Amino acid sequence: NAGVTQTPKFQVLKTGQSMTLQCAQDMNHEYMSWYRQDPGMGLRLIHYSVGAGITDQGEVPNGYNVSRSTTEDFPLRLLSAAPSQTSVYFCASSYRAPGTEAFFGQGTRLTVV
Amino acid sequence: AQKVTQAQTEISVVEKEDVTLDCVYETRDTTYYLFWYKQPPSGELVFLIRRNSFDEQNEISGRYSWNFQKSTSSFNFTITASQVVDSAVYFCALSEAGGNNRLAFGKGNQVVVIP
């Protein structure tokens, strides 16, 4: 089972460039979300989705866009990269039932120079 | 709003010692879920345990045990007889029943087990 797959694993961007972080899951999970992990900050929620066609903002949404056209895919778009977006990004998915554990992808380490 | 606090940042122990990680949470919901995740040096996040707010029974699973106390809003996690493979960052997290499974994470505890 692939679980949650994120691509790429590493990326270096120049300030102002745009890019899309890909996330796909094969567990038919309704819920998907994006977190960023910064040193000493834990993980913070960027955007989440409760199903295809439905997305909402998390704690730190500025500078990011998401869409959910299928159950499987939940890409995260950086519109105009800034050094403050240097971070490790994790995609997660879970079933709809409250309290079910989230499954995480391997993470994408993004550096903006 | 939900909030999770892990006060200790780095904890070093000698192999075979026990290590306890403290987690204090805040929520206005009466139904919520608490989790511990492990992040080894390879970077992935691994689910360890979950408790729901209406089950305060403490359990032991192998070398892991946890102490959930609603009266003090704490969900502490203990590794017994630590091993080098336990070296990792451990995150406590909370989700509220009405929160669409959104997780609020603590800042994490870096555990270093010294052989």
C-alpha cells in the first residue's frame, strides 16, 4: 500500500517563483490536510479538505492555495514563494469519523532563497 | 480554540532509563481526542496512540504507557526501558469532535537516548 505520497521530497525555489506540492492518497480517505513544520513550532495547519470540492483555511493559510478535485489528490500551491515559506511540508489524510488517526506523507523539504 | 503545550524541549536519557513526556491541552469541546506521534530522524510521522475524552483508562502497550487525566488536562506518555531506537521527536496532538479531524500539535519533545 502506498498510503500518502508526497512529491517532491526536496525543492529549492527562488523568491517569487511558484510551485505545486503534490499529495495523493490511496486509502479513500475523505479528509486531507496540509501542515508545515518549523523548528520549535511543531506542526501548523495550512489548509484542509473534508471531501472533493470542499476546502477551508487552517491556522497559517496566507501565501498558499489548495483545491480538491478528486478524493485522492490534494495539491498545495505556493503562489509567490517567500523565504518565510522555507519549511517542511506534510500532507495528511484520515477517515471522516471523528478521532481517527491521520496518516502522513514523507514530507517535502522546501527552501526558498 | 484548541491548544497543546509540551513544555520540555529536549530530554536526554541513558539507555534503559524510563522517560516521561508531559502534554497539557486546552479545549472548549467536551468530546475530543488526544494523540501521540513519533518523528524519528528519518522525518516521517508515525501514529503511536490515541485516547478519547470519555475514556480515562490508562493503558500500557509494550514499553509505552500513557496517563490521561481530565482534571488536570494532561496526557502524559512514558517510554519504559528506553532504547536507542526511541530517539526521536514526540508530538502530542488534539482534535475536537466538531473540528473535522484538524490536529493541533504541541511543539514536540526531542528525546535522545544515550547508549
